[in-house]
Amino acid sequence: MSRISLWVDWTRRIFLAVASVSLFIFALMLVKNGAAPMAPFIRNKLSVDSPASALGFGWLGAMLALSGSPIAAAALSLQEAGVLSVEETYGMIAGTRLGASFIVLLIGLIYMRRGKSRHLSLGVGLLSLLVTQTTYILVIPLGAGLLTLFSRGGNNAQASIKGIEKTSSVINMLLDPVINIISTYLPEGIILIVGMVCIVFSLRLFDKVIPELDLQRTQLSLLHRLLFRPWVAILIGMAITTLTMSVSVSLALLVPLSVRGYIRRENAIPYVMGANITTFIDTLAAASLIGSAGGLLAVGSQMLATFITALLILLFFRHYERFIERLLELTGENKFTLGVYISLIFLVPFLLIWLG
Amino acid sequence: MNQPINPIHILFYIDPSQASLSAAAFLRLFTFPPGSHCTLLGVTHTGQANARLTSQFDRITAALSDEFILHKEIAGGDPFAVITRYAQKQQFDLVALGDPPGTYGSPFYPWFLHSQQLSERLASSPVKPLLISRATKPRLNNILFGSSGEEPARRTLEIGAKLLSNTGARVFILHVMSQLAFENSRFSDDLYYNAEAAIKSSSREGVHLSKAIEILTQAGIKSQAVPRLRHGLVLDEMMAEIKEQQIDLLVIGSHHQPGQRRLLSLMLEDVTHDLVSEVQCSVLVI
């Protein structure tokens, strides 16, 4: 690429980055303003009034939105609007991870019905879902414990976020007049929906900012042929997802590295574990931008819990690998067990909302 | 290490245990070329032979004297350091030792609580080819070559075949395909193939298996090598194959291959060490 076209490309990316971040912040403020008056509806009618029900709500939301990031961002706005407590925000963000990869299952099912693949267990999508769901059995309680611990940090936690609050007060000063104008013309429900749509759009816009990574020339091209050490694959997953901020995009980046579009199971499992840690970078950034101390605590606890869980799993990695392999076989090869699994994916969040 | 032509020179580590006697009986099954040498190496704290080691030397000498021209060495210190020093000082075509039962197998407890046995330490060192005998009864009916499908596998096949060419054992060549498809649109029949189908369709794995059989044949393996292709986790599938085919000897490549960059060695899983730690059969690491 010539120097001029390189400059043009980077200028375009910077412009897109600024535009997407600005739109993202604006969208978060819209959701916050739209959600506040809807608190009784969300808490009473939708029964999102506890961490467990918020978990179910985030889970369902991510499945419907086919992505976890917009729902996680919305959770921050709801927390800032006073609709959700910090613990409920944590629950909702955790729920988005459980429902985020549902899209791959859906696509896999469509292919199975069309006869284009015999076994869903041979795809990375189902594996990614199972790895996330099994690690979260430990992540959720661990993160909740960390959140309690950090919340008791009290004044120290608050003091350390003062700088971020200054930034958010500047942002509020700039955006409040615009949002006030919108609020006079649109009902709160519509503002909430528009805000959600803007979040989704801004995240899509940000995807275009990510430079094309020439991974072919790196050792990553060996992921489909050779076995990497689990801790190496975790680090790779973390590093790539720091840039992409999405587990599915991180996995998609690896596709061109293999002519046949394959990856070894032993590499995919820790890669997804690593990706699950840094996939929250965008949510963390969002919490910083809107000056949400509670949001920062919730997301930070989640990331730390996911990281600690990955370290713990590394101690027994061979056993965990075998466990996932058995789950994969059980779930993906038999239409009946697959049906049971999909039913559970839908049933459990509803149960959490109803019973939570 | 020399590629063995004939005759060969073996360094055989001896301790007073039954494992060393079993290893000697196992070595006899290899039918090495006439005129081959075997250095019996015993290691003690003091560097002097004790009664147990002396009688072990006598027993093993009686077992191997008609197969090899024997030499005896006693050294003091850590067995791993001594073996490594000897292997570096002199060109041996094979280093052999016996592994006592109970020192290998798949533990539940985490890897960092597992103390490394001599065989595991040697498997991760440059001492190669390395024969780890775990044969409680001397038997060499079935040999399994494990192959990654990569270029270093060629060297493993060639050297392994030359060492085992006169055994008359049944030979299997196994490749484990643990790949998954990234996208459902990428599913291809090669994810389901057995060895015969892979060879017939000339898939990547099929071509590799065909070439491996050719290499084994050219290197001197007389029996027709049986290609095997399994799908699943590499370690588990290899262990399942060993159990299914009642394998007496597993032949695998070393983690550290000549010319391999250090960074790559650090990044890649040491499958050889994992297998040496877990399998119940004897292992030949090339």
C-alpha cells in the first residue's frame, strides 16, 4: 500500500473510531434517559428485580440481539439510570455471555436441517458455547464474591474513579441538551429502543475500525495443525479479542489461516477461554466513558473472575478438555440431546426471571 | 545421534529394579545387527558399585551377552545428569532404560504436583533416540507409529523403522485429527473419514498416511504397515488406539526437533512428554 493510501486508510479509521465512540456514548445516554422512567415496567412487569432475574434478562436479551455487547452496554445504562443495582448489573452482564453465542447454534441447526452437516459437534460454534457456559458455572459466583469484596472497598473504589467522573461530566455537559430535546419529542420507550439500535449500529461501525491483521505471517497460522500449550492459546485468545472485543469475531479472524477452515479442538478450547476474558473491554470502556463506578466494578469483577477461572482450569486442563469433548459429543451428535440442550438454553433464563 | 545402519551402539541405564531386567529382555526382541555394542551404565551416589547393582549387572550381562558386545560403566551423581553427559560425550544410536510400574499413568491431581520421573525428564531432553521399556512381559507383537503429519514426522518414521526393521512385529501408523470446522459451511467429509477413505480421497491426512507407509517400507519395515486415522483429542485417541490394538511399543517424535525455533518449542504442547507420562506401553522417542 502506498504512503498516501495508508494515510487515507488510517484517517478513515480514526474518523470512524471517533464517530463510533461518539455514537456509542450518545446511545448509552439515550438508553439511560429512556430507561429511567421505565424502571417500574422493567422491575415489576418484566420481574427483573434481582441478580438472578437480571442474569436471565441479559441471557435472553443477548440471544434476541444475537450479540452480547449491546445488551451489556445497555446494562450499564440501566445501572446509571437507577433501574438496576450494581449486583443486578453484574448479573445482566454475565447473562449476556451465556446468550451471546446462540447465533452460531442457530446457524448450525439451519445447516443440519438442510443436510449440509451431519454433526454439530464438529463445529467450533457449539464448542465455544459449551466452554463459555461451563466456565461461567465458576465465574458467576466467583465474580459475585469479588464484587462484594470490591464494593466494600467503598471510599477507595470511589476515589479512584474520580478522574473518570470528571470526563463523564464533560460528556454530560455536551450531550444533555441534545438528549433533552429528543426527550421532549419522543416517548421514553421509543428513546430506549432508538438508544439500543444506536448501540448496535455504533458497535458495527467500530468493527470497521479494526485494522486487517495479517495473521498468516504469524505462528497463529499453525493453530489448525499443531497443538499449542493451553496457556499460550489463552493468551492468544486474550490478545486477539482485546482488538476485536468479540469472541465470534476473534474466531472468525482465524478462519483464513486454514485452507480448510479448521482448528484443533485442543487450541480452540483455551482460545475461547482467553477470548471470554477480554471480550468485556468494550463494556469496560463504556463504563469509563459514562463514569459509571458501579458499572466499572461489575465489569471489572467479571473480567477478573473469568481470568481466575481460566487459571484454575489450567491446573486441571486435561480433565476439562475431556469433559468438554464428552459434552460436545453428547450434545451435538444426537438430535434428541441437541433438542434438550436448546430447550434448556431457552428455559433456564425464563426460569431465572420467574423464580429469581 | 547416528542414524543406525550397522552395527549400533546402545547406552543402557541399569538400576537394581525388576524394570531393568524386563528392559533387557525387551531389548532382545529388537534383533539388532551382529557386532552391536551395549554400554551398561549404573549410577550410584558414590560412583562405586554396591552389591545390588553388581548382581544386576551380572544378570543383565547373562541376558544380553549373546546379543551385544557389552561394556560396563559406573558413575556417581544424578542419573539424569549422568545419562545426558554420557549421551553427549559419545555417539549412541539408542539410549534405553526400564520404567518401574507405578511411575507412569494419568493422575487426577494437577500437573505441578506430579514429580517428574527419569523417563519423563529424558523424554524432554535432547537424549534421543530414547527407548523407555515398560514391558512387564517381553513382547513385541504390535508397534504403533504416532505421526503428526508434519515434516519432522518423516525423520521419526525413517529412524524408527531402521531400528525396528527386524522385529517382525505388526506395524500401525496413526494420525489423529482433532480439527473442528470454524463455520458450518466449511464442514467437509474429511472430518469423518477413516484411514482407508482418507487415502482413497487423497485428503491431506490420506496423503500423509500413504507417504508414511512408503517411508516405513523403504526404511526396512517388512510387514505391511496398517494406516489408522482417528478423530478426537490427540492424547486420548492415541491412548485408545494403544489399548485397542494392544500395542507393545509406541514410536513418537521428540518435542524438540532439529532446527526448530525455541519460541515455537515454547509455544507448542509437549505431546511427547504427555504421552510418556501417561501410556502404559513401552515408548521409543526419536
